[in-house]
Amino acid sequence: MKRTLFIVLGFSIALCTQAWAMTNSDPRTVPTTEQPNNPAYWQQHVDYKMDVNMDVKTFQYTGTQKLKYTNNSPESLTKVFYHLFFNAFQPGSEMDIRLQNIQDPDRRMVNNLGTKENPEYESRIAKLAPDEIGYLHATSLKQDGSEVDFNEEGTILVVNLNNPIAPGETVTFDMEFKGQVPVQIRRSGRNNKDGVALSMTQWYPKMAEYDFEGWHADPYIAREFHGVWGDFDVNITIDKSYLLGGTGVLQNANEIGYGYEDEGTKVKKHKGKTITWNFKAHDVHDFAWAADPEYIHDKLETPSGVTLHFLFKNDPEVVDNWKKIQPKTAELLEFYNKNIGPYPWEQYSVIQGGDGGMEYAMCTLITGGKKYGSLLGTTAHEFAHSWFQQLLGTNESEHPWMDEGFTTFISTLAENKISGDNKANPFENAYKGYQYIVNSGKEQPLTTHGDRYDINAAYSIAAYSKGCIFLSQLGYVIGQDKLMETLHKYYEDFKFKHPTPNDIKRTAEKVSGMELQWYLTDWTETTNTIDYGIKNVSEENGKTTVEMERIGLMPMPVDVMVFYNDGTMEYFYAPLRMMYGEKSNPFEVKRTVLPDWPWAFPTHNFTIDAATSDIKAIVIDPSGLMADIDRSNNTYQPE
């Protein structure tokens, strides 16, 4: 029986690949602030000009920042907020205290003092010495040339303005700041476990986002981010032996060298002890970089015109895999271009650094490389974030499932194809993770703020697994072809914007013609579960009557496949009444569309024009794409 179901599942998943053949549009897209679901939509804009001097011996740096801030909101602003992320890496910070109190701390951030059976953990942040901590402080701040009052509160700088910023007004903030790069604990830091000198992420004073919900001045407690769209012009002065990569396009490549220069250009010998790198990035909401004196730099030009950069340590244990991953990254680019929409920037850099894998504008930082499969999987996931977060800029703190879940969905499909695995259900692990958290009793709704999950496992499974299933299961509801059309339209309508859960729901409604509020509500705002079963099968006058039951609270349309003894199959489909529509037939077998199943009715019957003795099995959801928490009652087989 499992073999038959496996074949059916493989066929339904394969339907997705037909949508993947869509042709690319022009990759040089033009940002717009128009938003189809909200005519009153607006978003703020920033222009950063920064000059930074890094001392590679002390890991301390100083900088100046000229920030032009445009208030596109309909309200006057009397204060603004900046993020000072590095202040989290100090004993007694919110990140440190949370780390000491959560049941299952991030293993990267703690020292394990106990045994495997009885683990005890010690916060690494709590043990940092003064020359190991991170800090980021504004030393002066002016608004349009006049000093303003500001107050540092943990990882947030609160600024009380001298003059309100009126709707439509642009003001200039001039800041001087200083920082110290912390010992590598989480994402940012110095001298990570791979020996990378500088992983410079969340390193600069970053203006907080202000939108229709108000200010998003969230303290940094180790989760995700939210930023304002804008342009960056960044000068980084550093020891000339260091090689850099990250966000933006290098403007003085022919001066810098290191393989960045135009072919045939003769690079001048650097004089002095330092050199200044100038990067510019347009239409991004973050800026990150990494630096090391032992980096190897490879460059790959792709057919779409995007240049891929690879920076990795000259370590014999990883070099071969970092070389091998380069053409696969080009394949990933092509896959995402076709299945979501064109990558809009000139370059993307895959950089060894950080503490695992983490996405940033136009780049990612990834540790390791000793295992090729892990390097491919991490690259596939982090690169996909260039679409789901860096281009479709959801609020990761409030809706991490839209960021991590959607990325998991598309990167899983990409890796499954590019690696040649061709699994019948590439999302199997996501469904297993979701099943685990449901059975544990620790599940919290997807509407939970990323910082407010009781345990890390609940956050991870919600964001990655349940968020992924939101899309894979949506394909079950509206059809795989309509799902892929939805992703394309979502990209076209919301690139360079801040979409919300309602936006992906409305996009799917417009593509499918169905009403889907019930799906968004139950899957994201509750912990209601799906459980449908075959309650009874009976025969009368040579015909078989099947009684199905809804056991869980969450409504769903129901697919039923009947397998006959002669090897044929027949598909019965019960649409959910409240979705007011039906999907096309996903299987190449005869389909009977049953009367709609209203949610309030606990049972639903249908009749098969065959005797029970002719039937081998009756199966609810043969694709396995419905997240039914108890599949033991999904199958009937005559004794």
C-alpha cells in the first residue's frame, strides 16, 4: 500500500515542476510603493552614507553616519529609534538573561557544563571580559545640523527630536559612533570557529522601521530583523592585508584588486598600512560585510547578468567543497529566478563567516564547508532569503514564518531538484517537525512574536516547518499550478515592499478565485489541528457508501482516492463550502466532485459505484500534503 501511495504522491509533487518552466522577465526591476491590497500603503525611506575605520588589532571601530530619512507616513514624528545590536553581547543584557532562563538555549551561545543525560548550560555572554564584549554607542547626533537629545536603552537608541518630521519631509541625521566587535557568539563577531576574523552583521546604528503599526523598536534578543528600504554608500578603512565581501557593489574595484578588478586591469600597489573599500547598495534594508586576510576570492558570471562572489578560508578541508558549490549556486539563481521572480541586484556573495547560516542584503555568511551536502543545503536556504526577506521584506520579528517558512519551501524544492534527490515528498521533514510539536503540547500560534516563544524548538518548528507547510498545504488547497502562480504574483506585487500575512492570502485568492480567510485564520492564528478520517464503509445493492468525519477543528477540502483490485484508481473530491471554489484535478485519473462539505457538519458521505469486494483501499489525502495529525484513520482496506 505504501508503494502505491508513494507513486501518487510523486505524481502530485511533479505537477509543481510544470510551473517552474515560466520564463524570466527583465531582472532589472524598478521598485514602486504601490500596494494592490491597500491603496493607502506607504513606507519610509533611508539613505545612509557611512565612513568606518576598523582597528583589526583591538577589534574596535569608529564611524560617521549621515542618514537622510524621509517620512512617507501620514503622521508627524516627534522621535525616532535606532538599533544598537552589538550592545546585546554584554553580561546582563536582555539576550544574556533570556539565554540563562530559556529551557533549551541555542547551543552556539552556551557552554555545556552538564552531561548528555542531564545537561546544564552557562551563557557565553555572561562570561565575556571587557575586551571581548560587543558595544555600539552614538557619541554625537544632530538633526539638520542641531544637536538632539538621545538616550541609550540596551540595544535601542531613543532620540527625542527638536522638530517633528512632517509627512513627506526629509531630514538629515549626522551621527558619530564607536563600536567593539564581540567575540563570536551569535551571527556577528570576531574570530569565529572557522577562524574568520570579522563577521560584521548588525554592526552599525540602524534606523528602526516605522509603518502602519507604529515603531518597531524591538530589543535584540537573538531573533530576526526588520528594516527600512533605502540606499547605502559605505567606506570601510581597514588593514590592507584583509579581503572584504558583503552587501553592495564595490565601487573602487580597480584600486582594490583581490580579483574584484576588471579583467586586464593593472592594480596599483597599495601604499600605507590601510586601504578604503567603497561599497554602494540600492534598494536594500540592511548592510553586512566580512573580512579576513586569508580569504580566497572566486567570481562567477551567470547568464542572467548577476555576478556571484565566493569568499572562503584557504583551508584544505573546505576548499574543494567551496569550489564545488559555485556552479550549483548559479543553478540555484536560475531556479529562484524562474519560480519566484528575477534577482534584481548586480551581485550576490557567499561568504564563509558567522555561526551557521544567515542571510543579509546581497550576501550570506555560512560556517564550515567540510560536508558538501550541508554546504549546498545552507547555501540553497540562505540564497532563497534574497527573495523571501531581502526582496519581499516581511517583518521577521512578527511573522518569522513568512520569512523562514517560505524560504524553506522554495529552497527545499530547489535542493531536491539540483541535488538530484527527486524525493516524492521533499517536505517530509517539515511535516514530521510539525507533528512533533503538536504531540509535545508546546505549540504556539504563528502569530506569536518571534521573541515570545516559550522554547526555541517551538519557534523553530513554527517558523521553518509550519511556515513551509503553509505553502505546501496551500498547494493542496488551490492546486500546485495555482500555488506557483501565486508565488510569481506575490513577487511582482510586493517586491521592495513589506508584505503582511493578508497579502499572501489575498494573492492566492486572486490567483485561485477561492476565499481563503479560513485558511489564514486557522493555520496562523490558532493551534487548531487537521484530522479527517474514514468513519464507516458500508455496501448496499452493489454500491459502497463511505462516511468521512472531521475530527479536528481546522476545516479543509478533502481528496479521496479509491484503489481498485484491478489496478485502476478513482478520485473523489469534497470541496470546503467556505472556500467557494474548487481546484483542478491534480491526478490523471477520473474525478468526481462531491457536494461541498460545510465545516459545521461533522460527517460527509459519498457513494462509489462498485462493490466493496472490488476495492483494494480508500485513502484520504493520498498526496500527504494535508497536515493531518492522525493519518491512521485516513485509510480503509477491506478485510
